[in-house]
Amino acid sequence: MRRRSLRLAVLLAALLAAVGLAQTALVVNGVPVDGSTSALVKGTSYAPAAALASALGARYFTDADTTVVTLQLGGHILEAQVATDPAKASVSGALHLDGTVVDGPAAVMQDGDVFLPVKPVAQALGGSVAYLQKQKTVVVVQPRAQLTGMSVNGSGAGQQLVVQLSAPVGYSRFYNQPVGTLQLHFDRTDVGSGVSGLQGDSFVRADAGSSGDGTDVRVQLAPNTGYHVYSLPDGTGFRVVVTFPPTNTAQAPLPHIVIDPGHGGQDPGINFPGYGSEASLTLAFSQQLQKLLQGRGFDVTLTRTGDYSVDASTRSRDGIGADLFVSIHGAVLPPGQFNAYYLSDASSVDSLTMAIRQNAQSAVQSQDVSALRRRILLGLVPQIDVGRSFADGLGTQLFQNGGYRAAVTTGAPLYVLGGAAGRGVLLEFSPQDLASDTLPAALAGALANLVGAGGATQ
Ligand SMILES: [Zn+2]
């Protein structure tokens, strides 16, 4: 009895020692981060991905099946492949910063949680990393950024305000409606000497000042202008660019609508018994829709006018500059239901699965999809918020115009929508509805309402 408990105690002590060896503490900018470990990959400190991202001030994203995790900080995008077997974490090309490989092992999935290698991730995002042997503690320190300059590019309505930061830091924006002021807040940032307020053509003025632990840039907007903010990596720091699109569109030219009949040629799409191929259904439907919209006074073009194949990049390019780009597909759905997708990073497992399927069918290279996702995450896709309102608006209109119900309305990184950006939607209908007399008229009415009063008779 006694001997047995002694043996247990020895075993327990050995276990504790093993656990102790595996544990390394982690401190980021003076704040402890729980859960770090060097037991996953020998000699490499790993930390829970979401906690590390948050401590670094980065936004954290994961794809549906967690094969890649993404951190976004101050205009920079770090992507890490996720290894399910820690023994396979040490592969080259596992980490990318802004699309370029950086040294370091892959992220590791352990019991459903993703862990990131602390040192390469922190360094890639501008941090310094040190190891305190005695305390078994990894210390990460990120530099404070300096707002080194504000400038204007161009003139008139196309003018941009550019804010220059010396290191990647998190930033947020806020529109103060009552006073018409756009406020950009930069974490852990000081204002450099010599930075002074600016006046512009497309905004009234911009000023930078300290705010708490960071810096605020306040931009007084001119009447009838909106704003669009995006960030770009720039050396070790980044730039934030603000554009000021006019909100008064009374003088807008005739709206241009591009309809994209899915599939064609060697790619027939789904075969619907009794209705033929998806490619032939979408073409006939799109041609009817074109006539109806032309009848309402819109300028309408098709990406495909016969049974031939058109690659995804050509379709996507055709959407550039369009007021509305509508990609038409068939799907196995009950009549009366449809799916509506707009461009965004995946918002759910289903939407990403759908995007992977669509992108794969149109033979889009995965690096092109990654590049598109990076552009989406960086806010480089213009008018991306519009796509969601188009998709939502279509749902409402199609229900009112014919009782059609949106089974799914969601965002997905769909390559074919890249050219049209926020002005693109991809719709999937049942074969019965595509072949019907009623859907073309209902959809034409809904699209005309969405694009606005541009039609000749309205
Ligand atoms: Zn399709």
C-alpha cells in the first residue's frame, strides 16, 4: 500500500516535471498571455492563435476548415498554414507576410485549438522577441508607431488623404455623423514632430492629435461626400488612404449592367434532367433578362452570348466599372428559392464551401483566390459594403415581386465577382425558375430598382 503510493508520488513528480519543461510563459507588451507551450514542436514557443493575435493588436481570421489562419495588423497580412500533426509543422512556405514567404514553422492544431509560433509571427508583424532563460519566459515588445506624415494626392473629387505610419499598429475608424467628421484612431501611436493639419479639395480639413494611448486623425468631410478607407503595407510601416466618393449621384450616366451566364462550352455545369444543362439554362435566362432590362433603358452586356467557354478572369474583368454585375447559376433548389452571394471574405462554413466549389469549377488558381482574399481583408476592394446591400435588396425585391425566398444570402470570396467588387452578386436559382416565364421579369424589376432611376421611363 505504502510502496504503491510512493510509486504514484514519483510518477506524479515526473509528470509535473515534464509539464513544467513544456511550459514557457509569454508576455506581450508587458501583458501575460496564457496557454503558451513549447511542447508542440521541440524548442519552439507556440501560443494560442486568437490570444496571440489579440495581444499583438491584430485582427484574426480563420477559414472554414482551418487550413490557413490570417492575422491583419496595420496594412500587413500574415497567413499561416495549419498543420494537424506537429511533427509536420517545420515545412517551408508555411508563413506568408503580404503574400511573400517568411521563415518559420506552420501553425499547429491541437485538440481543436490553433497555436501559432510566437517568434516568427511577432517578428513578421514588427515585434522584437527575447527569451528569458531563467524565467522560461518569451518576451515580445512591439514598437510604438509614429504618425510621420499626412499628405494629399491629386485634386478635386479624386483627391486622396494619405496618412503615413512607421510601424504596424491596429487602427479603427468612426464616423461622427452630427459633425460630419471621420475619425481614425491608431493604437500605440505618437504624432511625429512637424506633422500639421491639412486642407483639401475633397475634404475640409484633417488634423492629428494624441488621444489616450494612441493618436486620432479627424477629417472634416465636405458636403455630399462619403469616405472609403483602406491600408497598404509600406516598408516596416503602412499607409492609410482615405478617398472621398461623391454621394450626390444625380448626374450619373446610364447605368451599365453586366450579366454573366454561368458555365458554357466544355463546362456544361449541372445537368438538370428535363431541363438540360446549367450552361444552356443560364444563357437563355440571361438573354431574356438582357432584353427586359434594355427595355427599361439600361445599358446591358453579357459575358457570354453562346455555348462556348469563358474563363473566370475574363468574366471578372468584364465586371470592372459596371454599376451592377450579376452572375447567374442553377442549383438543386426547390422552385421559388434562390441563393444570393456577394463578395466578402467567407462569413460562414457554407459560404466558403460554396466559394471553393465555384472557384474550382471555373479553374481559378488558389493563389489568385488568396490574393483576392488579401485585398478583401485589407479593404482594397472598392465599395465592398455595397454588395451586401445589393444581395439583401434583391432578397426583399424578389420576394415582393414574385414570392421568391432567399434560402441563403451570404458573403464569399468569389473570384468571378472580383472585377465588379462591391457591385457584384452571384445568384443561384432552381432549374424550374430559370426556365419559367415569371423569374426573368421579376428579376429585371428587382435589378432595375436596385440600380436606381437610370431607366428611361423612371
Ligand atoms: Zn454553376
